[in-house]
Amino acid sequence: MIRWFRCKHHRRHLGQALLTSLCSSLAAVSQAESVSVVPPSVANAAPTMTDALQWLQRVSGSAMKLNYGGVFVYRSGDNTETSRITHLAEGGKELERIEVLDGSPREVLRENDETKCYISESRLIVVEKRSNRRSFPALLPEGLGGLTDYYQFRKGTPARVAGYEAQVIIVEPRDDLRYARQYWVENNTGLLLKAVLLNSKGETRESFAFTELKIGGPVDREALKGHLKTSTGDWRVHNVKATETSIDSLPWVLRAPMPGFRQVSGMKRQNRPDGPETTHMVFTDGLAAISVFIEPAAAGKGRSDAESFSMGAVNVYRRSLGDFQLTAMGDVPLHTLRRLADGIESRQTKQP
């Protein structure tokens, strides 16, 4: 899903340091790396499931290789936002701009692995450069391998979205640790046109869908430039220092593994030169994703009780971890989030 837009709805609940981390780490709305071969688990699946998975495999990487532009609607809970996206792929280089058309002006500019997130309401520009980049839209963050152990896949009835013919792919979880999903994939290019996240009752928690779209052809480079006036002098720039690090070198570890979920990323982040260092860990089952942020507790603040809440499709769980504060968030049921977060502890903790 379009993870950057969740930042707006998190402001009331999350601290500035964590919000900055979220805006930068989620600004490039996630897309899978391309998959060149069908994994063994897919090849051994039933023919109907294999066909559905191969459709999703086409999505993987397609958005990075295509020129396209259009308008899409993002819905999360009671919140609805309309945005315009322009994407150019040329000579091995990617340029992208996402502009929110509702409410307070916000936009994301991306050139290859550098992302700038402009939030006019806060007069804030968040800049981050990462080598492990993902882009619009979120799907299959770590490929298709192993998904059939935790999800069932089938083709739905073909449909039309924004004037394009699409194949519907229905994804149903095999347990209560994850949500169901539906994807509308453009027939010719494999571009994702629409996606829906469903709870256990079949109710929509989150969705995005193109309402206008043009795939291919020349791209107006003016549409890739920022439109917000940031030269007035009252804008603040946060250059986020994010260092990718090996999972084994992080000071925190998941001691109680979750079925299907594995840690795929670990980094240390610093939002300002004099600010505390935050550990950011990402876990995924191949579709669902959970981000965990661990930072020093505020000075003079004692241990706080664990709390949880939901913001649209995103569930959030926060608890004390010694002298640190842990915040976990993701597009998974709350009990899944809590179970994973409660299994994280210091790597130095002695095991019985």
C-alpha cells in the first residue's frame, strides 16, 4: 500500500523523532525488487495458484521500469486522499514525484535512491539517501518464495480500472496472523492498478486505486519538479542519517520467531546531529510488513505501560524496553504486532 501517506495520520500519536524516521523510511512507497525466476515453492504449487502467483510476479519491478503518470485515491479507515504521481525511467535512472491533492500540501520527490519528503503544514523537508531503495507501490517486498505456506492465491474475475483491462488476484491468509489482500494487475504491462487490504470479516481496511492513468510515452519533466515554495526561509531540513547494518550486529534481536515472518532489514538512524540514535528493524512474510523502532526513552520519563491503537489500516503497539521505548507498526492484526514486538529483547540478555 501507499505507506508514505500514513505519516500524516500518525502526527497526533508519535513523537517528532519517530515521525521523521517514518516519513523518510516510508516516503518511497514500497515496491518489490524484480524476481527473475519462479521460486521452488511457487513451481510446486497447484496450477491455479501458480498462475495467480505468476501474475503477481509480473508486478514485481514493473513500476520501476515504466513511464507512467496519473491520479490515484488512497483510503485508510475514515481518511481519503487523492494524489498525483509521475514516474520516469530513462537510461537506468528513475525520477518520481507524488503530490497530495487534498488538505495540507505534501509531496515526495525521488531521484534514484534519494528521497525528499515535503510537509508544508510542518514546514519540514525530510531528506534521506538509501542504498536499499523501494518505490511505488508496495507489493512482494522480498519476492514470492515461501508465500504459499501462509497464503492461498487465486485469480478473480477480470475487471477494468482507470480505463485499463486488469486481472484480479485474490490472496487469502491460511491463519489469523495476517490480512487478506486483492490486487488488480494491468494485463499488458503488469502495473498494479488497484489494491485492497481486508480484515477477517472481509471489510476494507485500506485501499488505493488509480482513477486516471497513462502508461508509456513521453513524460513532462516539469511534472517531476517540486511545486512547493520552500525559499521563504522558515522551512526546516532534516537530513536523516541512516546506516544499513547487518542484522547480527544490531543490539536487539527477535527471540521468539513468528511463523512466516523474517527480519529483512536493520539500520541505525539519526534524525539530527545532536539527536539520539534509533534502531529500525523491518520484518516481513513477503506481503505484510512490520517496522520496529527502538530509541532511548525521554529523559526523566519512567517506564510506561504498554499501549496499542489503530490508525486506519495501521496498527501500532508501544512498550518500554528497559531504558528504551519500542514502537511497532504494520499492516497486520494487532495480536500479530504485539506478539512480534513482545519477542524482541536486547541481544545481551542471557538466555536460560
